[in-house]
Amino acid sequence: QVQLVESGGDLVQAGGSLRLSCAASRSIPNIDVANWYRQAPGQQRELVAQITGGGNTYYKDSVKGRFTIYRVTAKNSVYLQMDSLKPEDTAVYYCNVVVDDNSIWGQGTQVTVSS
């Protein structure tokens, strides 16, 4: 079973940047989609960004123009570059990969944005 490990979460001031990483324990050559979700306290988990196996991307409206999702296949990794961070971006961020209809989740990484 492939495992995903997220890293890069931190405490940052509003307007700052972070890059989240999601590393797979082995190569996953045929990813259907890779997603970054987030969950704030008392809120439902929500999809923030998605990249398909063909490289198409989707972003939640509130992060468009500020967040960028990308893959580095050679490193078995998916990244989320987050710029111009806002306090409302504070949440636990989760990496999710879907392969052949199997959904794999990481353990999450905390992002806290102070005002």
C-alpha cells in the first residue's frame, strides 16, 4: 500500500508563503488525480486544488491566483505552493491521490496564518 507523507506546514504571517509537499512511498505512475484538501476547526474538509494525470488543474475560487498545484513525477511528489496567505487559509491540509479508484490520504500538515 502506498503511503503519503505531507510536510511544509508552519506558522506564517498574513501575506507570506509556504510550500506543502506530499511524498509517496513509491512511484505511482498512473495517478487519476492528486488533490489537496483542507479542514479548518469545526468545518468540513474542502477541496482546495486538484491536478489530473494529464496535468489539468482546478482551484477553489478563494485560492485562485494565490495557490499553485504541481507534480514532480521523478520525486513521486505533489506540491502546493501557497502565496499571499490569509488568516482564513488556516487549516490542516491533506494530500489525496486517487489511483484506479483507490483513494489514498496523507496524515495532514498544519498551516496557521496569523493576522
